[in-house]
Amino acid sequence: MRISGALRAVWTVIALALLLGAGAVHAQDRLGAQARLLADDSRITASRTQLDVDLALSQPVPYRLRVLAAPPRLVIDLNTLDWGEDPVPQSGTAIAAQRRGHLSDGWARMVLDMAAPYLPETAEQKIDPESGEARILLRLKRVPLEEFEQRAHSEEALIARTSEALLHPDAPAPQLVAARRPVVMLDPGHGGIDPGAERDGHRESDIVLDFARILREVLLRRGIFDVAMTRDADVFVSLDGRIRAARAAQADMFLSLHADALPEGMASGTIVYTLGDEASDDSAAYLAERHDRADMLAGVDLAGNTDEIARVLMSVAWQDTAPRAKSLAESLVTGVGEAGLRLHRRPVQSGAFTVLRAVDMPSVLIELGFMSNPRDLAALLDPDWHAQMAEVLADALEVWWQEDQALQALRRQ
Ligand SMILES: [Zn+2]
């Protein structure tokens, strides 16, 4: 059953649940006991593309599913089930939380906060004729956010019409806490009086703004991230103003986007920079200085800038942020390399980039390519290349975020 037929799947699930309802009554008569969750034999397995829920039960029960949007949630209702004490073991990071409770009309409810939009593809309940135990097997597939939101609404309406019991007016629904999506701050470099690099009538400030808008689209479509931008027009924003904008948006990560020019032969291919006190090579020093100079020309006082970067690098908070920024840079570079897009021969570098000095969020500066290199320039002007690069960076960001959150969770334990 493909996702497009999933609406049919919902009907199937409801029909199945109603059919099994009759069976469950028999089973209860026979066993004289309430169905229990067998937590040890149950499992929730999540990957980036697929989510499997496998619930082992002491006997079959009627069940119903629905999905809710903003944030994406899967609601599983099972009739007269005792959840017991133990949670269902989970693997993968695509499920942020599982909550369980009992509704007053006898339904037991489980709500899974999904880190991404997944929709039910198949749902079945298997009954072991020997033991009388049952297994509910749900398979959900990752879908674009638009598709999820459309279906989430229609399913809710559909089920509300077909099942009064589910939406019993007196039922104390479990408290649903809206999970906050991580915020990606995109920072298209330059703008306004500072066009950045210029070649053949093309300006870096325009190229990176175009690219940032495409990347924003791609990221939002995934339904995992929220996206904010330091500028969405051809305007000048100071380097500090960019960090302030990220803080105001409560950004979880900061991606500065550039496509600079370097003296002939110095660089081609993508480079991702992190903050460091010493430039990893001459081009890093040149670029950091050039970006600061644009601020100076616009009348921004950069006195004490070097001290400020030194202070950040010495701070306690930086000890947490630095490895996260480094792994973010490595993840992006790995993604670009695996996609066969052109990387610089030293693709992860560091330098004293003022715009990367926020201590409270991992920040990287991506030189998508160099306008000074003819092959890079052709790519930077090619809409197909933009689209591919945006997908590649979004993939890499997603992989990194899941790993990063898993590591953060471990650190908190
Ligand atoms: Zn630049």
C-alpha cells in the first residue's frame, strides 16, 4: 500500500479495529482478564525514513490510529488495555517522547511525538492461535510536511465522524505539550552597501541570498526545522547584528552562507569554517579580514573584536559548543562529498570569523564555492546546482541534528 492510498488505510484500520472488537470481547470472556501490554516484547524503531511500532499484547484489542499536526504526533488508542509500568523500548531518535494514559471510556491512549512527519502505511494485528497473544504492527513512512498536514487534518475529521467513543466529551485527553522545532538560522553573507565578491556583473550577496531562500524552502518542507534568516532582502546587516538576530530567533544552529573570491588559484570547491583563534591557512585569514572590513566600511566599530573572539574561545560554554560546531562542519562536508559535489582539498577549516563567535549555538561559515574560480562560478549561477546543494546540506543537517541530540541526551544523563 503506497502512501497515496493511506486514506484507505485509515478506513481499513477502523474496520479492522471494529471487527477485532468482537473478537476481543470473546477473548476477555474466555480469559476473564484485561489485556496487558507486554513491554519487553514491544518495540518502537525509528529511522529517518521509517517508523515501526510493534506492540505485544496479552490478548487482541480493538485499536485506532490518528495523526496530529504541529508538531507531528501519532495517537494510538487501544480498547481496554492496561499499559503497566514499563515504557515501550525505543531505538532511534525520531521519537521525542511517548506518553500514555487511560481515557475514562475504557480506551487506553499512547501519543508519540515524532521528530519528523511520518504517515501510516500499513497497520495489522496478528494473533498467535497458540498463546492467544496479539501483536499490533504499524509501519509509518516519512512524507513531506505538506502531505502530512493535509492528511493529519482529514484523518482527524474522518475519525471524529466515525467514532464518537474516541472523542468522548468527558474523556480527559492526555496533556499534549507542543514540542518546539529546532531553529536553523541562515545567514546570507553581505548585502546592501556590501555586495561581497563580484564577477561578470554577478554579486556574492545576491547569489547567497538566492541560495538561502532555496535552502529555507527545502528545510521547511522536511517538517523538522524552523528557519529564520538574518536578512531576506538586499540590505546591510552588521556581523554582530546577524548574531543578535540569531539569538532573537532562539536559533539552535547558525549557518553563514558565502561564495567569496580569492586571489587567482587560491581556492575552489566548498569549504566549511568554524571559529578558531588562528586561521588554518592564508585564505581563511584573508576571508575573515575581508568580512570584518565590510563592517568597518559601514561604520561599525570593531575595536576589541580580536579580544572578544579570544574571550569566547576561552569561555567554559565554548568547550561544549566547539565540538558541536566541528561535528556540524564535518557532517556538512561529508554530505557534500558523498553527493559528488566539489569540495576544497581541505574542506574543514577554521578562522577568526566575527560572525561565528556566538558561544551559545554551533555556528559555521560555508563557502559554497568561490566566485573567483570559473568552474565554481558556473555552479553558483546554476539553479540545478542550488537545488542539489540545498538538499545535500539539509540532509547533512538532519543527520547531524539527530546525532547531536542523541549525544546531548547522553551528556545530560
Ligand atoms: Zn563572503
